[in-house]
Amino acid sequence: MVKSRLHHYQNWIFDWSGTLVDDLAMVLDATNHVLRIYGKDEIEREDFRMSFRLPYAGYYEEILPGVPLDELEDHFREGFAKSEASGVTSPLLPYALDFLESLQSKDKRIFILSSMDAGAFDRHAVELGIDHFFEATYAGILDKRNQIHLMLEKHALDASNTVFLGDMCHDVETAKHGGVASIALLTGYQNAEQLGAASPDLLVEDLSVIHPWLEAPTSKNNS
Ligand SMILES: [Mg+2]
């Protein structure tokens, strides 16, 4: 994928955490709530960013071996709600709203594919006023690689006309698995070195970098 082709893509699938919203503070609070329940030391923000990975089942098996995933997820939800109740917020990332509005104005189809708890996602998307952008949303997905094929099939999405945007290696791997283009963003949990190792089609600082490329090039040489 080259930037001059970007405006051709009709189907835009977004990850949620670290791609459209900055929810690291709440996710870290929720993770530390889980760790405390099992008598483990809390994890610092940067250590969490360096070590957290998707699918999160593997991450939790490493730090809390043998604890059933549904039990962990229940505690995670409690911790997330507690963080929210204490006043911690998960704001939209800069440029996210402008980007979604541009896509909508160009009649692009927009989807969500996220591992975030489905209840928390539904609530936040409404609170942030952006739920209306999405044709369909898939949240609480443990392994996105399995889900992307189901999405392409269910919504009749042509893979060659579809792009997946995310902030983690698992997002890039998911895009490759589905045969769709991948854009990795440095607005979330993983850094340039980590994401670069997954070889995304594009690796950019944030959505403002690719926003201008949604417009068809005006020069004949670029088309
Ligand atoms: Mg993410």
C-alpha cells in the first residue's frame, strides 16, 4: 500500500484502545486491580506498555498462570468500573473525530474490531458521541485473527479494498491474516520498534499524518 492509494480504500476497520481512544490509564487501573486481587505487585505504566500484548489470554497466563480467563475478565470489568467511578476518563485521541468525519463524508464503511470488553466499549462509544459512525462493531474479541475473516465474509468486504488500523502488533498480524492493508499508529500501547517488527504497510505517528491522503491526489503523476 502506498499513500497515493489510500483514498481508494472503501472499508475501514479500526481497533479501539490506543487507536481511537486514549484509555491506557483506565486499562492500567483495571489491570492493577486484577493483580492486587491475586496478591501480585502492581505494574508501572511503562512496564505495562512494554509487556502487554494481545491476545491478552497469553499475557494473563504469563503473569497469573492457571487463573481462568472468565474470572480475570470479571475482575477486569470491576477494576475498569472503579477507575471510571474515581474520575479517570478515556478521551478520544486527537484527530480521531476529524478522521471519522472525513471517512463518513466520503461514504466509507467504518467498523470496529477490538478486544476491549464489549459492555465498556458500547458505553464509551455512546458517551463519546461516535457510535453512529460504525456500521458494525465487534468488541470483546479475544483473537482478532479469527474474527477478521468472519467480518469480511459477513459484510461482503473485499479484502483488497479494506484497511485495518491499530496500535499493536496483533492488529498488524490480524490485517495480514485477513489479507487487508495494515496501518500501525503510535498513539497507543506499543512503540515504533515493537510495531515495526510486525512490518505494517504503514507506520505513522497518528491519524493526522494519513488524514490528507484520504483526498485523491490532484497531480496526474500521483494518481
Ligand atoms: Mg489497541
